[in-house]
Amino acid sequence: MPRNNQYNQPVTSSQISSHRIKILKKIVFVALAIIAVRLFFIQIIEHDMWVAKADEQHTLLETIVAKRGEIYMMDGDEPAAVVLNQTTYQIIIDPAITEKDAIEKALTTYAKDYIVVDLDEVYGREGLRYSIVAKNVPREIATKIAEEDISAVWFQKNNQRVYPEGDLASGLLGFVNADGLGQYGVEGSLNGLLSGKDGLLKATADVNNVALSIGNDNVKIPAEDGKNIVLSVDRGLEKGVEEKAIDAINSTAATNAAVLIMNPNTGEVIAMANLPNYNPDDYGNVADASSYVNYTTEIPYEPASVCKNFAFSAAINEGVMTPDTTYFNQGYEIIDGWKIQNAEQRSMLYGTINMRTALYWSLNTGSIYALKLLGGNSNEITQQGREKLYDYYYNKFRLGRATGIELIEAEGFIPDPNEGWGRDSVYANMTFGQNLGITMIQTATAFSAVVNGGFYRTPTIVKGTLENGEIVSSAKNDVINEQILSEETSSAMRSMLVNNRDYKVRAGIDRAGYSIGGKSGTAQVIKDGAYDDTMSETVGTYIGFVGTEGELPKYVIMVKMWGEGQYLDGGIASGLFDSLSNYLIDYLKIKPKA
């Protein structure tokens, strides 16, 4: 039977070619379909996204860096710069092009102190095309390196913060860190005002990223430079104060001192010193961060018997006491089971004495008696007395509260008069400046009200801004100018404080025609959660005023001295006050009574 060859005929080459063409057509069709779908998505669905990406490739975005404001102190009636900006340069290389030997020789010859990388490591990194090799290079050095004409070396202009007065007032001024942010002091507290606002340049760019002058979307937002700030601090006085404080540290057991001088009639601070200082140009070269602290505003402490000024003022102002009011002093008081003694235990002080004598000898029993009188009972401390003292301390003198000065400041604390155990003993101790936490600026501002006629005035250290060579006063919000004591109370307190100096000051310190008064304080410190009754470590404080006899005081001076493990009493602090008050009279040419 013959075979059917229908399925066994050989396939010709033309049939194979036709089959391949059909497959290829299908592939092309599918590819075109995919492209069409993708184009649809790109042109319709994703249109805005791709337009933005295209614009991005042809748009130059550049930040216009604002110039940081400078800081000035007063030199007489003229502002003097104490913090400046200096133009410096970063040196940048392309390791793939820049000849290593040439740049290494130039850097080591001219900019050895400014090199920030290991060139061997830079050139050892494969594919690296950009490296900052030196920072903060002064213009004259950058110019010398540029003159070497080394390939692929660029110079980026920067502003570097410089402190031409060295370590002067470093605790007050602070510094600017590597990121350009102000830290501590004025640099930190007023960083926003000093920094200004960066600007922006947005422009159409060519393939070399060079801005073109065409394009409707070009934007240029100018930078707003920071404000130049003028402090009320007198530069020459600040220098002299710091020198006197260093001398006091070197001649006593103290390791630290802080000084605050202000005008009690305006609230202006004219000197603020924290010793020892540090160099803001080399701010990393300190033992620890405590070196940066401004002890006059940031650290609450117990100033001890200088607070007797406030307890006595409150009792006199309430009309329950005068400087001649008497009480019986037995040398101690037992309150809430605690024995509170006077530091002075002289036999001549036992018995009936007046409040002038109590302040003169800084008797704790005297300030406790003032607290009793505030409560309407001369024999015991009452709730009324505690509440009255709290009202004066916290509400009127504003102790334990931020003052509003233009610096970083702590609040501190004043214990509640009615909550907690042993309120009577707590408040008894508060009359002589223990069991509370207040800062030097709070204390000096409150003391200013005691001696200036009774007015509490918000302290200030910023005189204004410097604009076109003129000082423009800066208006402060929430400024307090309130009479919290009567003139009679203030006059009585001034009289007692001048009386204190008659005893405390040695011959040649007080001057005829001048009015100088003050009060010392020797504070126990807390160790292991309790007061150190051994008095092996104490903090010495003195606060007082200087002026022309017969007039309101012109200046208040507050001194604090301390050292770990050291006994430092108010008498040691008063020695520095003596030196400063005399220096102040001479430097500021305070005239005596005619």
C-alpha cells in the first residue's frame, strides 16, 4: 500500500524565513506597544514629575550664606569690637588631577597648621575626585598657595569667628562651634539674632552648572546678615575686674571667682566675669564643659547671709521693724527641733540688742526675729510670716525666677511656705540664705532694689544693635520697673549697710565723700545630701554698693569665690570687693561729695 507523504515533505528555506518574520513582527509589535504605553505614562501620567527632573538638571541652587553679626562692648561712649568675622579659605583638590608632591609641598610650606587630612590617605582612595585638605586658611596664605599654580586646586571662601581680646569675658561671650552655631554666653543666647538668615540663588544653568541670565523662574533671595550687638559691658572695666579677680584667686585658697557689676538705677550690667577664663578661639582646649558656664546667670546657689538684706527689708517695709527694734539674743534658736546658731558667739552680743547690731554682726537670730515679726508674733514663726517672706522673696524680689536678662539663665527655687516637713526651720534658714537656690543676677537685681530707692528693674546686658555706626537701642518686652519697697525702707537699709562697712573695712579702703556699703555671706555646701557641718568647704559671697555720699548708689558689685574642698568665707570675698570698689571709683571717675 503506497505511503501518504503529506506530512513528510521537506520544509523549504522560504517557509522558515516567513515563520521568523512573523515572530519578529510579533516581537516588534509587543515592543512598540510597551513603548507606547511607557510614553503614555511619561507624557500624560508622569508628565509633571519628568518636567521637574529636567528642570532640576538645568537649575542651579546655591545658598547665599548670611554674615554673622559681630559683638561689641563699650569703650567710654564708643562701641569697640570684641568678636569679629575674618575671611578664611578652605583648600580643595581633585586627587585624580592635582599632583600630590606639589600640593603637599605647598601645604607644608605655607599652611602646615591648617591641614585637616592625611594626604597619603586621600591619594590612596581609588576614584576620589574631591577632598578638602585645609580649613580656615588666612587670605595671605591662600594667596601664596594660589601663586604656585597647581592644577585642580580650588579655594572656597568662608567666615571664621575670631576673638581679638583673647580670653576676655569668655564666660559672657561664649563661642561659635565648627557647624557655625553659637554656644554658651551671648553667642548661644542670641544666636538667632547674630546668625541672620541665609539667602537663596535659583537660576537656569548651562551644562557646566554656570548660571544663565535667562529664565522666568530665576530667583534670588538676598541673605539677611546677622545683627551687630552692642553690650552695655565696659571693655576696660571688664579687663580690670578680671585682673583683680585673678589676683584674688592667686592670693587665696579659691580656685574660681565670679563678679557682677551693674547700675542699680537702670539695670545695666557693666561687668560680668567668670574666672578662670578660656580661649574662645581654641574652645576645645578645656578640662570639661564646666569651663563654659556663666556662673552669674546659670548656676543657682545659696548665697548665705547676703539674703539678710531681703528679710530685713521685708520686715521694715511691712512696718513691723526698724533698725532700732530690739530683741533678746541668746546666740541660737531651736526650730522644728533643730538648733540654729550664730557664727559670732561673743559675750558682748548676748542679751538685748537692736537689729542694726544684728545685721552688723550678721546674726542668724536677728534675721529669724525679722521673720517672726512678719508673722505678727515675736515669739514664734507663723504661717503668716512664712507667706509674707515668700511673697517678698518670690513675688517682689523675684528670687528663684528668671530675670529676663538677654543671656542663658537658670531659675532656681524658693520653697513653698506651706508644703513639706519642717517649714519653720526651712524658712528660718532662708532668712540667712540657705535652703534656697538663686543666681547671682537674681541676687544683685534684688539687692539693687534694696538700695536704689526700692525699684525692681529688669537687668539688661544688651545696649542695642550697631547700625551704620550708630547704636540703636533695642526695646525689650516684659520689662519690669516696679517700686517694691518704700524709699524709707531703702534709706534705712543703705544706712545699715554703710554701717557694716565701718567695721569690716580697714584703714585706707573707705574714702571721704563716698558712700560704700555691703553685706557678706558664708554658705555651707551640701555633701552626700546634707549640709557639711564641718565647714571644710564653703562659698564666700559679698554684695555691696558704691556711690557718692548723699546720693543714690551708682553701682552694685557682687562677688562670689569658691574652690572644691576649700573654706572661703564672706571676708575673703569682701577683700575682692574692696579692691573692685576702689578700682571702680578711679576707673569711672566717681566724684566724692563736694
